[in-house]
Amino acid sequence: MKGRIKTHLFTLPRWFALAFFGPSALIGSLLAGGTLAELNTWLGFIAVAFLMAAGHSQNT
């Protein structure tokens, strides 16, 4: 069970792709009128990161 959890958290999500998804989320927040100092910007970034990871994990 531990092995499966580690696989789904570290191997399958392909975290290297966050370099492409993350800036898109931050730029989108800035274009919508937000700033990098707002909590909502970073909550959105975290949400995008987890959605990206879940999508990649389910795709494999």
C-alpha cells in the first residue's frame, strides 16, 4: 500500500510539467487583476498543480 501511495504522489504526476502549467496559472491571475501578494493567486496555483498532477496520474 505504501508503495502505491508513493507511486501516485511522486512518480505518476510528472511534476516537471508544473514549469509549464504554473506560469500559465500565475499569468492568468495577473491578467484577471490579481497580484502575486494575494492568497487567492497562490491557492489557484496550488489547485492548478494538483489538477495537473491528478490528470497525469490518471493518464498513466
